[in-house]
Amino acid sequence: MATSVRGPVAPTTGSLAVQLPLSVDDVEITGGPLGRWQRTSRTASIPLGLAQVEQAGSVPNLRLAAGEGQGDFRGYRFQDSDLYKQLEAVAWEQIRKPDGDYGAFLAGSAELLARAQRPDGYLNSHYQLVKPDLVYAELETSHEMYCAGHLLQAAVAAARAGCAPRLLEVARRFADHLVSVFLAGGNDGIDGHPEVETALVELYRLTGERSYLALAAKLIDNRGRGLIRDTGLGPLYAQDHLPVRQADTAVGHAVRQLYLEAGIVDVYLETGDRTLLDCSVRRWEDMVATKTYLTGGLGSRHDGEAFGERYELPPDRAYAESCAAIASMHWNWRLLLATGDGRYADLFERTLYNAFAASTSADGLRFFYVNPLQRRADHATDRYDGRRREWFECACCPPNIMRTVASLGHYVAGQTDDGLHVHQYVPGTIRSAQVDLTLATDYPWDGRVGITVDRAPGKWQLHLRIPAWSRSTTVTVDGEPVPADPDERGYVVLDSPRRLVELVLDMSPRLVRPHPRVDAIRGCAAVERGPLVYCFEQADQPTDLDELVLAAGTELRIRRTDDLPGVGSTVLIEADAYSVHQPYSGLPYGSLPHPDRTPAIATAVPYYQWDNRDGGAMRVWLPVS
Amino acid sequence: MATSVRGPVAPTTGSLAVQLPLSVDDVEITGGPLGRWQRTSRTASIPLGLAQVEQAGSVPNLRLAAGEGQGDFRGYRFQDSDLYKQLEAVAWEQIRKPDGDYGAFLAGSAELLARAQRPDGYLNSHYQLVKPDLVYAELETSHEMYCAGHLLQAAVAAARAGCAPRLLEVARRFADHLVSVFLAGGNDGIDGHPEVETALVELYRLTGERSYLALAAKLIDNRGRGLIRDTGLGPLYAQDHLPVRQADTAVGHAVRQLYLEAGIVDVYLETGDRTLLDCSVRRWEDMVATKTYLTGGLGSRHDGEAFGERYELPPDRAYAESCAAIASMHWNWRLLLATGDGRYADLFERTLYNAFAASTSADGLRFFYVNPLQRRADHATDRYDGRRREWFECACCPPNIMRTVASLGHYVAGQTDDGLHVHQYVPGTIRSAQVDLTLATDYPWDGRVGITVDRAPGKWQLHLRIPAWSRSTTVTVDGEPVPADPDERGYVVLDSPRRLVELVLDMSPRLVRPHPRVDAIRGCAAVERGPLVYCFEQADQPTDLDELVLAAGTELRIRRTDDLPGVGSTVLIEADAYSVHQPYSGLPYGSLPHPDRTPAIATAVPYYQWDNRDGGAMRVWLPVS
């Protein structure tokens, strides 16, 4: 049975979810970096996105498909999906805070899509306009189901927002067309780019139509059986090398692998096929241990936008696409719902505050597609300047970011019959079926979280995630200390607290060393504090960043500021370091002249706030002397 | 005035070359790795190449262009160039050791090309067959001048071999057509891929026709002025970002940059425009210090086959294309002719024995396109298996390798009016205008080189290069020790030696550390001996290579063997090491459990001999404990 959850993921009441998420508006985030981001996303990013779906061709293409207007198809074959993600973002915003313009945009877009849709339910402006004879004939590259997936997700969001009912009709007609061809019709094709799987499951959750779930399951089962034509990038690129239950490690195009994983866990949740959960967890464990950046970034290769080999994690050439961070959050969230295990909330948090948060400038007007952990002083010899940009020719990331920011409230907590699990700490309020809380905190700048119980049943449990990074944690209930040892899932469990709970997480800055197999950062250290990964930007250093070396065993000193130019409020961290200059001597190997070495102070800024001042050098990992 | 030098580079008597090269057959290499390679290239590689120019479409395409046969154009737009390089290889072989089949192949190909050539001299099977309306209209990607360049070089080689005079006629007609359009005709277009520049200079050297030299100079002067349409890869890709006299560092597609540099030095040699030499030397110094692999490999990025940022030299994702090694040898050779400075011969040797020699399997039947310095155990999750292959869809490398191997004799020594400069040490004979030598040596396995003076004038000088890696060198003349200090160019100069000179270079194995700015190999060391870079292959290790760590200060022990499977004769080097195993603990950062550490012996094999046994892991750089 469908639930009343108005958010991206709403497992049915019969699902195997061990907890249920909240609606996007059940959690109000009133401050902190996430609250600020939700504001700038609404006031700056979304208006930019709405202008771009017009300007970059997504809406004009659909007008042409509807037989309206003049001109040629513009952009990529997946250009429709930019509009769909933008629609989804606006729908979540509409739940957060209704706006008449948003409602009109949703309704108007739904009407346009209805006019553009073929009588049989198929809808894709590129194939309708440019390649009508090749519908479903080149699924390895077509992105037709990928686009359909984003349409379905937008329609589910709009339906949950109570907006634009026409959009759901369009989506269902397309979904029914997919079912008629690929389930009932016996076509065994699968899209080169997973994404429709989670969308079909969600549409099933909303509508109860089981064929959508069955199609999602079939698409997942068919993957890895050589049904995707090789485009020259090899079968790993689109995860077609092995059936999902056999594959041991994340490979190929990272966003594809990660969307696929989210779909796999979604199908497990609704079908109970445990082999799906098991294989996904196995790959998660391998990926976390061998293919994940400190920031949570995933997919180390520019070449093929792909996962590399195990421990292939170069900081400078890290691809770590913003969309991969989002897809990882999708996957981790579903694993958390499936298991209640805090390690998924830990990685969600790491990704949220670092790989994902860095994607957007402080003003909400520029975006990273690629999120490296190092930028050298001479990076501008590259074919672009390595800075955030207002938009992209392939603009998958910005609207993906906006739909995620709009729905952040959904990911803060989970409820069960007997209590509430708080996964992420934000200042604001949480309303659930039985429990309402108010959270007062300056997290992540400060580790104290005051939780006021505004409403609760007589007997209940409050589960508070203790992040793995918190080395000493204290909890008090109504002023009385209580044991703060987390359970095996990483949560402190409090029995029926009545008024005030205070959680204090350990915000001591940490000097972090890499596993010896991570070749590219051997001999280096990074700085973290709370959930934040730090980085060293040239702007804050007294000398050439590329010559800075941390002093072994340096203490880390905190410096709070409210007016870092271009950034605003932040906490800086200072460390003892040396500036080491090696004179020119030809080939950079062999016996080198003795370097000049002078003491220096190295200053770090949260990674998510980087590139808000200039285009200078940046490093997350600094060598240690 | 043209000289009688029968080799790839023959500066005119009026040029600014400080020494002149020898003919390909003036040096006979009778043994050692280079002698063996010349044999396998002739007996195995060249027959394979001759079959492939037919099979992969190069010859059939030209037949179609001549109006003969049936079918469609096959392969890349630069498919003609594979045949041209193969013709050049055969021409040098024909000088080394004439063969009737080779002569027939050259003559037959020349006739075919003559029939395919347009009446106006233009010749390119792709554009004639597929895009006749776009001749010279898309120079940024067309490779028309690139192909022309390879034709010119093949024709020069055939002419110097005294074969297939028709080939030179075809080449001149095409060159004249280029001159009429791009010099006399005022078309300011330049090819996206440099290569024709050196070829035009060489054709000038052969024929004395100054318009060829003038066109080469114009093409070089026009580069970096925005005359190449951006294909989306940016102006750096094709070195069109800055005029050559302003650019400070090697950028973009590595082979393009390096062929361009060879052309720049060639134009300097023949025109005396010193600004060209100066800018090229400036980029050479920067490249050597910041963008060169230990193996001499160049171009660190798969993405765009490009030079990276300064110090961006990842061993695992090293692109280091075989063609880039060849192009670097072209450039270094011309710089050596222009200056006599041994540092260019040093880099030539490093590249020759490592980045270049690794390109080909011991049996001459498989080739690397990409030459990394590390291959992990799980590299086979990549889209190909990371091993040498028999051929490539884009087959630029194999015939390029064959033409270079066939002409190796050309690069061993240089002559001046008063003596001979020996740049590379090989067993065999050197004949020059005034001096004949016999070299007896087991180089590079052994550092002793016995040089017998077979013929010499009364007064002359013998210049022997002392490689920068030789930390102690001795020289005796007729058994008497003489000072072995090199001059400022890196050569020991001996006045009129009469009979026997013995040079002993220091063949102690060396543990080499990287410059601190080379981020990707911090904390590692590599092993070298003589000109050879070594690597550790899994096949020789007692434990998982990816867990091997060298003991700091280890001694290096030599072990000679004549029967390493798949390899044959070699010198192995053993070092003390540890096997360090880090248990699984989730994210590979932060506080990790204490690793298990057990002593082990690490065994290294010359890098050029790797991948001749299995597809296992390999590392040039090992961590040091």
C-alpha cells in the first residue's frame, strides 16, 4: 500500500524497509549550510535553471515535438531530462513552500508534454524529431528510458505535491508504453544508462501498478547478459559485463553504476529478493574500501567518467562527478531504509557535506561538474579553467543538484512504529507520525545538538546516529548524562525521552592519513572536522601551495570567521607546515639538490566552500614532512 | 646543398647543424637488445605490418581512389598514413639489407599511389572517396597534411634507398599542390596534427626546392593564431593557443606537440632563425623537468592523449603513447644536431631503451599504444586488458615503431669535419667519412665498451658521450688511463686515438627517488641500471605486488639469466622489501588497523621487457618503508 510520504522515496507499507522516510516538508531546516543552500537554491539556482531549460533547448525541443514553433532540435539526445529534473526540483520546492509561478510552470509543462507525447504514449523529443525510425533501436546510447525515468520521477514528485495531475497522466502513459514493449511485448532491450529502474519502482509505489515494478526488476535482471550493444567503450562502461548478482565491484560509468544500485535496492525493498540486497551491499563494501574519495566523491576517471581500478584515486584527476555524488546519496539512502545501518548515513553525510555540497558556489549560480581534490597552479593550461560554471552543454548536474537540495528534508530522519531515527543533524524541526522534535544546533560548525521533544507517545525510542568520526560523544537527557555508546548500527538509543536531549559530538579537527594502497596520496595527510573535509586554497597560504608540506604531528588550530570574502561564515583550521622549494635540476628523478625549507602556517577551509574566491591552486591532501 | 646521408634527417651542408648524422647502413648493430629488435622487426613485425596495410584498408582504400576494385572506404581518415609509414620502414630496411620483395612492394605501392593521385597532385583516399567536397575544408580534423607528411617521408626514404623513383614523383606533386594552395595560394590553413613540417623540410633537403622549406616555416609561424577551428577539445589540444615563439610549456595532444617541435628545430637548422631554436629549447627544459616520465614517456593523460599539468605524472594512468616516444626521439635528435649537447642524447637513450623499447613484445608481434608505469592486479576490469596487442583500429604506432627500428643506425653517431661523436653504444661497426670504428660491448648489460679504430685521419677527435647516469667512468687509450671528465656538452674528447679505446661506464644499479612535486609517486623509489629503467612484475614476486614495499636503504643485487621465459637474456635486480597487508576496515582513510608486515625479496626486470609473460600486475615505482 502506498504511504502518504511526500518525498523522493516512499516504500510501500508492505515493503522490507526497516524504517520509513519523512516528507520533504516534515523537516524544516532553518539554518546552517544546508538551510543556506536551500535558500540560495530557491532564489538563485532554480531561476537560472528555469531560464536554461528554455535557452538550452529542452522546452523548445518539446514544442517542436508538439508541432509548435519552428527550428531544429538542439542539444543532446537526453535534453528532455534537464526539464524533467527541473520539474522535479520545482515540485519539491512546491511542497516546501508553495509558489504560484512554480504551480503554473508545472501545469504548463505538463500540458506541453501531453501535446508532444505520441498517441501511443512514447515521448522523447530527440527521437520524435531527429530519429523517428530509430525509436528503441539504439538503446545502448539513446537514453530513452533514462529520460523516461526522469519524467516519471518528476511526475511522482508533482503528484506528491498535489500539482499538475496531467503530468502523472503523461508519465503513466509513457510507463505503460515501456511496459507494453519491454515487459508484455517481449523486447529484452535495456537502456545503456540506468535511471528508469528507481523511477518505475517509485511510480509503482505511488500507483500500485505492479507491472512498473516488474519491468524494473526485469531491466535489472537483464543487465550483464550482453544485451547492450558495445559502443566501443566496452561492456563495463554500462555495467553489462556481469549479471548484477555476480558483479563484485563497481565499474564503468560511475553515475550508471550508482543509479543502477539504487534501483537494485528499490526492487529488493518491494519484492523481497534478498539476493539483490546482498550483491549491492557487497559492491558497496568494496567501493567504500577501494574506490571512494575522502569527500565521498566517486568515479576517478575522466576517461569514460568511470570508476577506476581498486585504489586508483588520484586527487588531481578525480572526476567525481556531481551527479555521482547524488546517485551515491540515492543508493545510501535506500540501503539505510533497507537495513537501518548507520554506515550508510555516515557515507551519506560525508557525500552531502563534501562531494555534493562543493558542487555549487556560495551564491548558487555556478556549478562543478567535476570535483577534484587538487587543482594545481597551472591547471589553466587545461582546456577549461577548472572553475565552477554557470551552465554546461551537457547539463545533467545543475538540475540534479536542485532537485536534491529541494528534497533534503526527506533524508534527515526515519520513523518506525516505535520511534524516530535521526540520521542528520540540522537546526530546525522534525515532524513525524508520532514524534515532533526541535533541533537547536550550529552543526557542523559546533558539535552540540539540543533536541527538544515537542510531541511524543508514552513509550518510544529516539535513535541518534553517532557518526564514526566522533571519537568521544556525550549525551544528556534533561541534563542527566546517559551512556553514549552506539548500538551495532551506530545509533545511541534513548528510551522515551520527555523534554530535552543534548548530544555533543567530538568536533576536534583530525589529521587523516590514507590507506597505504591509495597510491596517489602516499605520504600525505588531510584535515577533517566533524563531517567536513578541509582543503588548502592558495588564497590562504603565505607561500606557493604546491610547495607546502605539513609538519609531522602538527597541532590543528581552529579559527572562526564570519566574513571570509566570497564565502561568509566558516571555520578555518591552521596547521604548522614548511615551504619546501626544490631548485631546477632537469629530470625530476634521481639525485636532486637539497631543497630550501622554511617554516610556514598552512590554513585550510572547508572543501565545500572552495573556489568561491579565485581560480588558484587547491589541495585536500598535503605532503607530510 | 644536399648531403649523401641516407637516413631520416639529412641537414644540408649549409645548415646550422653542428654535426651531421650517418646513413642508416653506416652503423651496423650486431647484437644486444637493439640488434635483436632490428632482427625481430624485420622478420616478424614488418611482415605483420605488410599484411595489415592490406587487411585494415589502407591499400584497398587507395585502390578504390584509383578507380580499381570495389567496396567502401574503411578505417580512419588518416588510414593512408599507415601505408606511408610502412613504406618508409621498408625503405630503411632496403638500405640496411636489400630485399627483392621490399623493392617490389615499394615500386608497386608507388604505382598505385600514382594512379590514385588526383591530376592536380592532391592525394588522400578518405577525402577523395568520402568527402570530395571537403578537401582542405576541415583541416582541424582532416589529417590531410599529416598524411601528406608521411607520404613525403616515405618518398624521401625510398629516394635515399634508391628505390621506386615514382614515389618521389607522387610526393613532389602532392607537395607542390600544398605549396600552390597554402603558400602561393594564400590559404592560411594549418593541419590540426603537425607532421608535415619535418617532412617538408626533409623534402627540401633532398630536392633543394625552397618552397617546401618556406611552407614548413609558414605553417609553424601560423600556429597559435587561432587559425585552427576548435573541435571542442580547446586550442591547447592542437597547440593553437599561443604562437610557438611565445609558448612556454608543452601542452595538449603530446604527439602533435612533439612532431611540431621536431619541425621547429628542422626549420631553425635550415633557415637559421634562432628564435625557433630558443623557444623549442625552453619548452624542452620545462618538459624534462615537469612532464617527463622516468621512462622518457610523454603525455600523461588518456583524456585528449595530452600533456598534463606540471608534475602531473601518474604511473598507473600514464598514457605515454608509443608515438610520443618516437616523436620525442625525433625532437631530441634534431636538438642534438643543432647543439651537440649530450643532454639530448641522454633523453634519446632513456626514451629509446624504455618508453620506446617497451612498445614491442620480445617476439615483435604485439605492440603497446599506451605505456603505463604501473598495472594493478585488477586492471582487467578496464575496457581492455592492458596488454600489448597485435594491431589497433587506430594503428598509428606499429608502423611508426617499425620505421624507427629500421633506421636506428642513423641515431648512433654524428660526424664533424674533425671527428666523430658516439652518442649511443652498440656492438657493431660505425663507418663515417673519415673514421671507421668497431665497437665490442655487451651494453646495456655491461658497461664496458671496447672501441677499435679501424680507419682514421692523422689528426681527429673522438667524442664519447658520458651518460649523466654514469657516476664513475673510466677511459683507457691503448691500455693507458686517460681523464674521463666530460666536457660541458657531456662528452669525453680523445685526441687522435690510434688503436683501442676502452670506455667503462658505471653499471651499478641505482635506487632512484622522485622530485617532491611529482605527487603521484611520493614516498616511492624506482630501480635503474645503466640506461635501463626497471620494473617489478607480479610473476617475479613472492607475494602480492600491490602490497610490496621496498626496505629503505636496501642494497640492489644483480642476477644475470639467459632464459627468463618469454624474455630470454636479461639482468634481474633483487632488493630487500616487505609485504605489508592492511586488513579491511571500510573507508581507506583515518585510523587504520596495524598492518601485517613480513620480509620479502622484490625482483625487478627491465621495463622494456615487461608483459612478455602474463597479464599480471607491474610497478616501476614501489613504496619505500
